[in-house]
Amino acid sequence: MVTKFSRRQFTGGILAGTTALAMPSLAFGARPRVAVIGGGAGGATAAKYIAKDSKGAIDVTLIEASKRYYTCFYSNLYLGGFRSYASIGHNYYGLSVNRGVNVVHEWANSVDTAAKVVNLGHGGQVKYDRLVLSPGISLKYDSLPGYSPEMHSRMPHAWTSGTQVQLLRSKVLNMKKGGTFVMVPPPNPYRCPPGPYERVSMIAHLLKERNPTAKIIILDPKPKFSKQGLFMAGWEKHYPGMIDWIDPDTHGGIKSINATSMEIETDLDTFKADAASVVPAQHAGSIAMAAGVTDGDWCPINPANMTAKADPNIYVLGDASVASSMPKSGFSANSQAKVAANHIRGELTGSRVYEARYANTCWSLVATDDGIKVGANYSAGPEKIDVVSKFVSQGDESADVRKATYQESIGWYEGITTDMFS
Amino acid sequence: MRNLWTVFFFATILCLSHARADNLLDGADLGYGEYLSGECVTCHSKDGVDKGIPVINGLDAEVFASIMHAYKTGDMDHPVMMMVASRLDAEQIASLAVYFAAMPGTN
């Protein structure tokens, strides 16, 4: 075996080293500092890889309000009874103890991009040479007439995992016999494109066991959705007659939502729900808006390294970024984090910088042992992240293949959470 | 584990019949393999735990490379792995192979 510098080393080494030496902090021997805001699939992964691969040469601070992080991915499987709530919760001890990441459980209030400082909720400050923003999403409360934060307890969005998902499960379990569940999915673009439809599948699974005459109505603002054919075939197979998906041409749009009477009004009809999940439109997490790196609702990035177009010292990962054809998913964020981590190390320590390579796969569970998936890999084009190749589960797959797909998704959960938190 | 043994079997056959082992690892670059491995460990647990996706830590480098070439040519069939392998060239496969071979297998 011959170790060599290959064609892939196109921006690292001498060039980055020269840049780094020009920085006062390095000239005086101080460790360069990276602050990471958000401890999810993007932020936790970025913090880990920067700390791990720099072997202590970079000081990494992860700012995350929650001490225990409940993943959004697999929260639907908790809803359906396939996972315990505890099994989707994770802590940051591994990053702290194994990787030397300085974990700060605080809210990031604002970013002073000129001074390169993050201001924390309780008055502290974290200085940085490079900042990673991976704040996920915030909800647009004004996107649905009548929708407000106070409605969370009546019609849970359950789109940021945690207690909202526990609340939604309890509401489904307490529905009256033969009652109606209404799902209002968000408009594009949003976190986890197959998520609303996997959620419906999991709720149908729960109701089939406990409340088989109950109905589910989906009032969709979109005329089509991710893995639509596969989901709808699965619903017909496993939950015949239970689920009614109504597209916007048919219902004419949501005119008002009344959480007190549990009524959702459309042109077609006013739907009375015994339980409901209403997921509004979304934008980049508020701190990204505060940092001034958004254009409209989301943060444009440079495809080669995930730096914000608005600020070369800030990297934006995951749901908050405009990653073109990459969906807003935990897998995408994890993949983007590794590209950013590699680039940040190159910038700050002169290590080798390799070409950006991105990937995503989204598994969904339709019913017991009936898993489906869609995935693609991507490269950095000059203006956007481009698809290299892709695949999707086929409609005529055998039960064995579907079962294997589900088992694979369990393996993936183990893999990505190990990758993020250990 | 049963799946992995099947993979071993096919890989051994491929090793013997298709290419000389030293060619499979030509151009291997451990550092590049470490970077590329980021795509693998999202699914293949780096702790060496198999909960539905095979452990690849500690896999013999030539076996690893043979398997990836088999996915690339379509001799082995799995949608995710065929997609992953489709954009890896021989040097990249070799780099990954030597990287994972050096990882402690804890299963």
C-alpha cells in the first residue's frame, strides 16, 4: 500500500496553512475556536468530527439547550408503539467525555458576526473563529389561519420531537371509538418529507389494534408527496378504508383552524376532529434568522463546503440550509456536517480538504415489517448540490424485502446515533 | 451475521476469480479512506454493533474491496450499497478497505 497525496487534495495543505498562519490567534499559539449551535444530526456530528479529527488542535463548543435530545427521526415509530420513548433520547456525555467537546446547555440568543461572538441566553458569550449553525426549524405560526402556539396542547404539531410526540400519542390513544383523526401536513419545503405520511401510517397501526372503526383524514396543502404511491398502496393493503387523503384541489385550502372546537374548515367541508396533528409551514431556526445568514425563510449555502453565502465564517447545516435537492433530514444534516467539519479543519489547521460528498436515505415504516426507503447521493455543483444517483423502493417488492428494509432502518438508527453522540 | 457470511463467501469467490488481491488495494490512501468512511458510518455502526446493518469494522481489506466492486458491477444486489459503490472509483474503494480493515471489530 502506498500512501500518497492524491488529486483530491485540492484546497488543503500549503494554501490553508498560509491562511491559518495569518490569523493572530494561531500566531500566538492559541487554539482556534469553533462554536456549534444546535446539537442535532448536523451540529452534534460536526462538533464530534471537528474535535475527533483535529485531535485537540481545535477548541469546540457545542451550544444546545436540551440536556437530553430526542430525535425527530423515529419519533413516529414511538407513536406507533414500535419504539419506547426512552430509546429515542440521547445525551451529550459521549461528545464531552470521549471527544473533548465543551458542551454548553444554553440557548443561543444572538450572533455578533463582526465580533465573532455568540451571545447566550444567560448573558455569557462564546467566541469563535468559525461558527456552525445547525438550528433546525422554527414554525411559522401565521401560515395557518387561526393557528397559534397555544394550540400546541390541543392539536400537537409534534414536529420537533420530545414531549409534543408524547402528547400526540396520548391523544390518539384516548380518541373515542370510531372517532376521527385529522392530519394537516406542512407545505413544501419542510423537515422530513415522508414524515407526515409515516406518522399517518403509525397512527393507523395504533388505531387498527385499539380502535379499528376510527378514521384518519389528511388535509394536505400539497398535490403530491414523498413516496406517495408506496404509502398509498400500503394504506390500502394494511388499513383499508381507514385513511382518506384529500388534496388541495379537492378541499380548496384550509380556511381556519379552531383548537377549542377541534374544527378545521376548508372549502369542501368543516372537519371535526377527535384528535389532530397540525404541522404549519417552517423556516430556518430563529438563531439563523438572527445571525443574518438567511434569504427569505432559509439559508443559502455554498455547495462545496456548506458555508453560508452571507458569511464565509459561518457554516449552515441541515434543515436550515438551502441544500437544493437534498431533503431536510437527519441523514442529510449528518452528511453535510462531515463535509463542513473537513473544510473547517482545513481552514483552521491546514489539514487536507477533500471534495464534498453528500448522501441521504429516508426509511419509513408503513406497517409491521413493511419498510420502504428512498435515497440519493449528491455532489457539489457550482451553484447547487446536484444529484449523482438515486433509488426508491419498488411497489412490487416481496414481504421479505420490506421486512429487510425495516430491519435495515433499525441498524441505521443505531449507526447514525452512534455517529452523532459517541 | 448470516448475511455477512454470505457476503464473505461471494467475496472470496470474487477475490479468487476476478482480480488479484494486490490490484484491489492499489492506490489506497488511509487518510482519504477515513474521510470517505463518514458516508459509511452513518449506517454501519462504528461501535461494531449489528442491529440490522452488518459490521464492517475489521473486515479484511481485500474482502471489503471485492464486495464493493461486486456492488459496483451489480454482481451483488442492494439498492443503497449499489448507489454508494456506483460513485466510488478503485482508489476510493481501496482507501476505504484499508481504513476499515484497521478499525477494531468488536462484534
